[in-house]
Amino acid sequence: MAFLDEYKAHVAERETLGVPPLPLSAEQTAEVIELIKSHCTDELLDLLTNRVAPGVDDAAYVKAAFLNDVAAENISVDCIAPEKAVEMLGMMLGGYNVKPLIDALSSKNKAVVAAAVKALSKTLLVYDAFNDIEELHKAGNAAATEVMTSWANAEWFTSKPELADKITVTVFKVEGETNTDDLSPASEAFTRSDIPLHANSMLVAKMDDPIGTIAELKKKGHAVAYVGDVVGTGSSRKSGINSVQWHMGDDISGVPNKRTGGVVLGSTIAPIFFATAEDSGALPLELDVTNMNMGDVIDIYPYKGEAH
């Protein structure tokens, strides 16, 4: 268990910085997999599920290859049934998980096929692999047809929860103009790939103890909204949004150290920042924030474009 001891030391070190551990490397992922094969625990399963970056990261390749072997029933693992392996592959968004999911459409295991249909129906980053699914559909694979139909009906979108008519938030007000360099300082650019660590530098040059202030506002029991007179001028829009979402957004299952959601209100929001916020899953709204003050609890009516 040398790996777990080392990992716990890393977790403790990162806690002193107020941030979660880094995502697992390819080598660490391989070690977790070997431990799971010999003696699976909830802790190890959580590490594999939630602490490996998705997509085309090297660690994602190691994870996807292992889960593919489980899904194809090439190996047997006590705590991961074949259909569970497919479900875990479905959380990886795109990249190395796509081919194993497509292969699973032709499995003789009905539970695996059903899990693959569900996973692929909500996976959009398939690129040229779309053609492979289309070929299966044309060849009479009913599961592939089900995936194609789901995509055509945009069920990946329509199955999402509807935006509430009213959203109650606590105001985190930044007076004047917020430049993206305020949210993502260029002096800390070397940490931008480590979103939680970089987010610690948000607004530190603009106000006293911004991170502590956000923590105090959260104690009111509502989501905290970023509110400013002018928000998002400047070029570092993506890393700026990452910082805002880290402090005011929601965790993403299976995606370590990154968040989505959050609310940004501004009398003026820079157009590219507005678009980036939307693309990142936030809710940006342009409206008059003159009478909003730090710590106010307000109700937002997104369909009306109002807040009071």
C-alpha cells in the first residue's frame, strides 16, 4: 500500500494550500488498477472513477484500456461488473473511451449493450467515430440505431434538468470593472493548468481576502453569484471563467479539479467572456446591478432577465 501512503501525503500537502489533490498520472492510475485487481475498496474505486482526467490524457488511456477489458469480459474484477465498466467509460466525455463504448454496442451481454447505448447517447465528442456507429446502424445493429436516433432527437440536451424559473443567490459584488487579469492574473499564468491552485489568485490584487469573503457568503446557504458593473474585459477569458467557476460552480462527476455552473451578473459583460461563460456551463446575465451590494440575497428570474 505504498501508493496509498504516498497519495495521502500528497492530499495532505495540497490541503495546506486549500486545494484538492492533482488528478492521477498515468503511472498512478496503473497502480490504482493493479490494487483494484487484487483487492478492490471503495477508496480505490473512487480514485479511478473521479480522480482521472477524461479525454485524451495519458491517464485516461490507461483507465479506458482497463475498463474496456472489464466491459469485454476479458478480465473479471469483483467490484466492477461489465456494465459498470461501461457506465464509468461513459463519464469520460470523449477521447479514449469512445472506441470501447462503440465495441460494447456489439456485446453479447445485454446489460453491457444497454449501458453503452445510454453512455453514447450522451457523448458528443466522438468526431470521426460517428462514421463507425453509422456503419453499425446500416449493418442492422439495433443498439447503434438507438444511439443515432437519440442523437437526432438531441436527447443529450433535452434530458438535462430544466433551468429553474427562480434562482436564489448571494451577491459577491466587485465594484467597477473586472478585467480577466483580475480573475486570472498573468503573474500566476504558470499555474493555469492547475485550476484550483490558480483560482486562489483570483482578485487578490483587487480586494482584500476575496476567497475568504466567498467562503463567508456561502454560509448563508445559497449559491454565490459573481456580480460586477463591467465584467470580463481582457483576453484570458477561459482561465478567468475557470477561476469563477471553481469558487462558485459545481463539481463534475468523473472530472477532477474542474467545475461547471455558476452565475455571473453584470451591467455590462464583455461579449467573448459572456460566450465563454455560457460554453462553460455558467449562466451569464446582463442587467442593472447598481443597487446590488455585497452579501445581498436576491432572486434571479432567468426567463425574464430580471433579478431583485
